[in-house]
Amino acid sequence: MANVRLIAPFAAAAGAREISIDGQTIGELCRTLAERYGGSFLRLLDREGKLSKDVVVLVNRQNAHTLSGAQTRLGSDTEVLIMPLMSGG
């Protein structure tokens, strides 16, 4: 079970800043979040099931995009942080 920390708007959609979710990969975790909470979680994966470029997903403080994307494996004590992509300047 992964410990998931959420930043707005994801925390508002889930009604919590931290939750525990089962999943063997980031893709499974994202699908579970989308099914359970809907809303902004629906945009975590794109139409092809790949991790969306519009979100930042950190797995044990490493960007999942630079790991294996949606196929990034999760362990029983994995820490995941999900937040929207910030840009601007």
C-alpha cells in the first residue's frame, strides 16, 4: 500500500491531504484514484494510459516521468506525491 500525499486540487477532490492506496504500479494507483474520486484525478493518465505531462508524480522523491512513467513499480512503503504541473515565471 502506497502512502499518497496530495496537493491542491487533488487534496480537495479526495477530501484529504494524505491517503493510502493499493497498487503495484503508478498506473494502477492512478486508475484507482480516478475511479474512487473522479474529478481532477481523471487527468492523471492520458488516453493511452501513460502518465499525463500535466501532473507531477514523485515516487520516493523521484519524478515518475524519469523513472518508468505509469509502469513505475510501487512497494509496500512507497511514498507518492501528486501535484499539478506548475509553470510560469
